Amino acid sequence: MSTLRILVATPVAADPPARWALYDAAGACTATGCGPASAWPEADRLEVVVAASQVRLASVSLPPLPPDRVAAAAAFALEDQLAGPIDDQWLVAASQRPDGRVVTVIVARALLAGLGARNLSGPLSRLARVVAEPELADPGTDACWCAADDRAAGDGFVRLADGSAFPVGPLHADGTLPAELVLALARARPGGSATKQLRVDATVSDELLARWTRETGIPFVRGNTWFWHAAPASRFIGAVDLLQGEFALTAPRPSGSRARMFVPALYLACAALALHVTATIGEWAWWRVDAWRTAQAWRAVAMAAGVPAADAQSPAAARAALARRYTQQRHAQGLTAPDDALPLLARVAPALAGLPQGSLKSALYADGHWTLDLQPVDPAAIRDLDARLKRAGTPAIVATGATGTRLRFGAY
């Protein structure tokens, strides 16, 4: 699979002129050039390399963190180091190193805004990744200054051993170091973290290297001339993709895909509804069968006790018929039944004892039940009486009016 990589330093236009490099499936660079998108060679995929002048790499030391919290922690640590409003910048953190270091790429949002859309045409429609140029440089054990490549301006960047990087201006014609580099070297000394040596990846003379060494007190050593497209394939693969989060690439959905997204959910909803209806019908049928069995059992018991079948059509009717049958048999033997007047009154006497003296107006017994009319009493006393009657096994029907309270209770 062939890959085309372009170097951009401004927001991508409809037909941006840019330096490009073509790579084969093995990652080897086979051709380079410069021109608008219409002149770029054909390739299976496109990667954008953001020029060093447009990015900054910051390195912060953090305690061990879960991978999903590294980005937020790094952004918080760098908040006071950003130049300009934070909303205008895009931060992407790399994985945390074993020593706790996290390298974060900082780039302007405006530069990425046009790359996250799929409405780009031509080669840009095959965009796969966006990486930062400084990540392609290997600082070694100390630092490197990539001061010259195939750009006419001749400006470059410095990459430090901790992974951080910052852009620097072009080398002056008289050999004077860029102001950004001089300031960075001066600020490094007081803290005891001065650079031990600086590798210069550029075409410079031995005289300049010696001169810079004398002026700064830091050894300047020769490296290989920097060409972004000549970086090893592993550096391109290991670089952080800037198209993440809100700038992540999203392929266009085919027609009707939105509706098809809900098909699995619709199937699940229909299955759940069918299961619910089936379970409801099954539960209802079980209760009906259980009620029929209970009625048959009560009917069988009542008929065995001599109750006519017509008087035991339901469990309630069977229980009432059994109570009447029991009362009749007790009376036939000269014994009292539970719903006779005196036994019933004796059962509720402890509960009635809590009423105020003189509150009973009348008492009437009929059909196995007592009906009591009471004088107006405190509602709390009536509630307490009702609770005591329930505990005695003789719950009462209570009706309270302007003239008093009427209670009706029985054994069954």
C-alpha cells in the first residue's frame, strides 16, 4: 500500500501547494517534490506532516495514571504554559513513558479544522493521519537542532531528550545563532539542567561549530542533514495522530445507514415486548388455575361436611356455609358457637374496656354480629379500639357520624 505524505504549514486550502514525498509498501521513500494537490502522485493513503513552525512539543512529569486520564492531567499541567487562549489550541498527549514523562503536541485548532471533515476532494479525501514534524526527529541522549532541510526559508526546530520541541528561526547569514535557541540555552543553565551537547542536523562548517561552542560553552557536534521525508518509517508510525476527539476522521455514512442503526434495537424491543406479553399471559393463566384449584378444594371440604353443593360455589361461600354448619352442629349438642352473642362479646370485652365510661349508647346482636352505637368520642380512641378488635380476631366495620360512632363485628 503506497503512502503520500505532505508537509503543511498553513490551513489546507482547496488546492494547497506543499512539499510531498511518496513511500512504497515497505515504507521507503521513492519520490519527492513540491506542488499543488492536482500535481501530487497517486497513492492509496495520505498523511499530513505539520511543519515544526506550527507545533510545539511539551513534556511534563506526571505520577502513574490510567491511560484514559493521562490526556486530561497533561492538559491541566500545561495550562499555564500555553501562549494564547486555550480554546484556540489543540492538545494531544502521547502514552505515558515508564519514567512518568508525557509528551504533548500543541497545535492551532485552525490548522486541523479543515482536515477532520470528509468533504475534502482529490487526494485529501484519502487522509488517514496527521503528525507533527518534530516527532520525526530523534534527539538521542541529549538534544538535536534540525536547522536545515529542503525548505527555502531554512528555519527548523530543537528537540530535547525529554521529548519536548520548539521551533527556531533560520540560521543568520553571518552565522549568528537564532534568538530562540540562545534564549533556551541560557534558561537551561541556572536550573542545573544545561544541555551537555547539541547535535546539529544541518550542513554547517567546522568553524561554525567551534564558534558556537565558544560562545555558549556547550559542545556543538555534527549530525546528519535534516530532511523530514528521510525519517525512518518507525518514527512516522510512532508519532501521535493529531486527528483525535472532535477532529477524528469519520467516514461518510451510506444512504439509509441511520435507519439501519435502529434495526437491532427494534428487534430487541419487539423480542422484549413478546417476552413480556407471553410472561403476563402465563402468569394470568397460572393464577386462574390456582384459583380454580382452591375453589375446588373448599367445595370438596364443604360438601364432605354436609354442605349442599349450591351453597359452596366459591371459597367465600364455602367458608360461610362451613361456619353455619359448625354453629348448627354445636347448637344441636347444646353447646355455644363462636359467633353466639355471649362468646363473641367475651372475646371483644378486653378491647371495649378501653372506651371512656358511659360511651356505649346501645348494643344489638343479630345474625352472628354485634352492632354497637357509641357516644361521640375522641377519634384517636376509635382508632385504638379498631386496632384492638383486629388483634382479637374480630375486625369491625366502623362508621363515624355527627351523633357518634357505630361498630359492627362478628366471629366470621
